Amino acid sequence: MLAALALTAVLARADISHCACDVANPESMAARECGLCREAEKQSTDMVVFPLKDNNPRKPNRWLVLPRGHGKAGDPLASMTAGQRTALWTAAMEKGRELWGDKWGAAYNGDISRTQCHGHVHVGKLLDGIETDNFIVVNGPAQIPTPKDGTGLWVHAIEGGKLHVHTGEQITETVLLR
């Protein structure tokens, strides 16, 4: 019961479908959900993606990988070009390998569970025993599908250089070590 209440509280404040972050309007950028938009604005304009240490003290082992540019409200993966998505997933995988070798995972939360408007991928150590049967196998980051229904996905390496892509979930970052 307590877990259900906590999840409800998170989801109640998480829906970013009506993001008002506008880099041309400094007042709008002061909102809590625009924090990653502000971080993106600090980066060089020639960057496509960049890593950022998660500043949440409850996630000391977590990193984020973000696109430098801003897309549509909520920055869904679908608003990015194929090249931008490939760069995002490639950078997430590289950061994961750098920190956790072959035990990395990358997660993109669904639209109603995200708390930040700027699109981002969580990167962390994949928890042991988290594997489910709901996945597809792809050969690399360019083949990671783009959710069209507002759900999220999580990705991790498997033997042979391939990836498991788990789809159809809202809260995906829970598969990673906090």
C-alpha cells in the first residue's frame, strides 16, 4: 500500500506533457522541470549530446546523457532525428561501459513518469536479476526503436555485442543502481 502511494505521488508530479520551458523566456526556465534545459543551455552549441552527473543525492551512482538541443514540449525521442537518437544512445552506452564495463544499463522513462522536460537517458549499473521476457534484440544503437505511445524503454548489452531493448514501460530507471 505504501509503495502504491509513493508511486502515485511521483506520477502526480511527473507528467511533463505540457512543458512550458522556453529558452527565449527566462522566467519559464526557472521552473523545476526545466532544470535540464538550463544545463543544456550551458553547453557548447556545437555539441550534439553531453553527459551530466545526476545531482539527485538519492542517485549517487547515476549519470544522464542529454541532447544539447531542445525539441518539442517534453523532448520525446520521436521528435529527434534518427542521427540524434543514435548519438544519444551511443553516448549513453559509452558512458555506461566507461563506468560499469558490461554491467551497464540505459533507461528512458515514459512521458507520464518523467519529471524533467528536457529529454534524457539515465545511465547506471544494471541491477542483478532484473531481466524480463519483454525485449527485442538489436545489433546497435541505430536499431533501438523509438516509442510512439509515450512509454519508455531500457537497454543493456548482451553477449556478442548485441543489445536487449525492453519496451512498453513507464518507469524504467528503476532497473539501474541508484
